[in-house]
Amino acid sequence: MTNQSKHIMKPEPKILVTGANGQIGRVLTEELRIKYGTNAVLATDITKLSVTVEPFEFLDILNVQRLREIIIDHGINQIYHLAAILSANGEWNPLKTWNINLNGLLSVLDLAREFNMQKVFFPSTIAVFGTTTPRINTAQDVPLLPSTVYGISKATGELWCNYYFKRYGLDVRSLRYPGIIGWQSLPAGGTTDYAVEIFHAALKDKQYTCFLKEDTRLPMMYMDDAIKATIDLMEVPSEHISIRYSYNLAAMSFTPAEIAAEIQNHIPEFSISYDPDFRQDIAASWSETIDDSVARKDWNWAPNYDLASMTKDMLDHLK
């Protein structure tokens, strides 16, 4: 027996990204294509943008038959399932949000099991935390009582991911993203969106009216670190992963007043005012700081950006 015949080579990754035109999806798709090759990563979404790069397929995540066809036609063996309605937007239509966020995931998990996929990625969120959760240094395992249908759908999704791993051995991996800040696209209906809007407003108008109170501290992360964490998690050998529902993930925590002060270091004439809306109640139910020590231990997670370095990089790109 030759050495080659002793080792069964895994097929090359053929990756499907759902929700590829979202805030994270666009950047993640691009990074995956840099890593694995353009044709190895199929972008899908319910809409197509002018900046969308082929290969691309239209996909309504609730159309299970179309999802099946895409998997077969493109020989998909990994799925990054990002298609979802976010926290603030989700409150306008709770049942639609539940349907898309939960049933879309169940379709992905079941087809991944049927086609014996190598891996599945599911993004969870700090929105799974609620009023029963310690708000300072929120531990990996705490009571979850989310206050939004987005958080409810993600907390339930975590349980389904764990179930598919335990019951079927499906290699599902997940992260609880904090608020994500990036220059690549405008935000799309999240409670932490102020931390992206504020940079655009600072450069354009030198003034920003924030929909959260000035002292509302929330966990945040720069897009570069979010993408790094996602790919790092998906690359690590399976035996290093102890959490199959979703890992806590952290980089920095700050208030609107603190990010405004950091921006003023670069744009002294910038000013901020506050007009809290319904998103304030959502933010008030979330954690202020996150303990991600399990991720750091299991797969050596560590962020590269803090508030100061992120602010400089955001302004440099947006200018």
C-alpha cells in the first residue's frame, strides 16, 4: 500500500454563502475567494447588487427546492449561512423574521446532513442575551432570555446547531457576533448600526444624532476581526472545538460618547447629539462586555483592533 492510498484526500472546498450581499456576507465572500479561489465560492442572495461578483445565484432561503438544486448543480460541500433579518428590522415583522431566520437555518442544516457536508457556519449574536444574563463579562454559558425575535431565532438556532452535531455528527460551527463595524457597506437594520453611521456622518456633516443614549455600552468588533474569527474557526481541526451551539466572541466595548470622542481626535469639529428611539430598549437588554475565554483557549482567538486603531482605519478608508 502506498502512502497516498493510506490517506483519503478530502475534496477541495466548494463553498455556498447565503445572504452574500449583507454587511458581513460581502466581505466574507471576498475573503473566501481570495483564500480558495473565485470559482470555489458561490454567492447567493435574494437580491443582486451592482457590485456583486460572479459566480452568483439568486436564492430565497425559504425556497428549499432551489437550495437543493444549487447544492447539486455546484457540488457544494460547505455552507456559510448568513441570510437573516437583523434585530431592529425584525421587530417590524416578527413572524416573517422567525420564518426566515429559523426555517432558513433548518433547511440548510437538513440539506447539509443529507449531502454529508464538510462544514456549516451559522452566525449567532449578542442578541441571544437578555435581562437574565449578567451584563458584565457575560460568560459562555448563561441563561438566555432574548428580548427581540431576532435574538429568539438565533438562540433557537444555536440549539438546533448543537442538536444536528449531537444527533447526526454534522460539523456545525458558530460565533456570537458583537456589533460589527465596517467601511465596506452601509448597515442594514441592526441595533449597533450607529457605530457605522457615525463615521459617515462625521465625514459628511461633521454632526451625528445617535439613536442610543450616550452611555450605552455595547460589545463591538471591527469587520476585519469578524472575518478573521469566522475563517479561523472554520479552519481549525474539529477536535479543537468544544462549543457546538455558539462561541462568545469579543474585541472591544464602548459607548456612543466614547466613539464620538475618538472620532474627535481626528475630526475636532465633529459633534454628537442624542435622540434615543425603540432601539435603546433593545440595547439595554444586551451585555456590555463579553467573556470569550473559551474561544481564546480552544482555537487561539485574539482580535487585532481596538477602538483607536479601528477608528483610524475606518476614517482612512471612508475618506
